[in-house]
Amino acid sequence: MADIEIHPNRESAGAAGHAGGGTCACGGHDEGIPEVDVQTIPHAVRHAAIFGMLDGLRPGFGMVLSATHDPVPLLHQLAERAPGMFDVEYLDRGPERWRLHVRRVDPAA
């Protein structure tokens, strides 16, 4: 088992010679905009899982949500939960698949 090192911040972890220069050391890297088919997430935890993914986005970054219905209830919850924090753009509007690009607003922009 590998030794675990705890650093006070990303910069010191990167300075210690870890892969990615202070970023995630899992070896994976996101290419482009991630797309999630929400039907693959169990219904009982679907909205919570989506909110967790959206909360993990850095300002200015986004993801595409794909669903078999227009996710209006989810969008209402998102607007109540995080007013003004996300921009939503429909890429496809059914009838078989709805695809939305959801981007975390960058307050510095």
C-alpha cells in the first residue's frame, strides 16, 4: 500500500513532486466537456448526484446533462438552491433526448 502524504494546499503537494503539479493524482484527465446520461443514475439519488457533480465544477466550467425528458423540476431546484450560479443552455429539446449544457458562472468574468 502506498504511503499517504497530507499537504496543507495544492501548491505544496505539487512542489513535493506529485503528478499533475498539485492537481488530482488519479491519472485521469477530463477531455472536453463531460456528458452525463442521468438515466444511468438510480432515481432515488439522481438529483443529489447531479447537484454533487455541479457543485464540483470550477467557475467557468460546465457539463452536459442528457435525459429522456425535459428536466424542468431539476432546473427549478437548481435555481432555488443556487440562484444565479449556473447558466443553462438547451442543446437538444427531445422528443427522445434532452441535452443541456450547464455551466458554473465565473464571477470574475
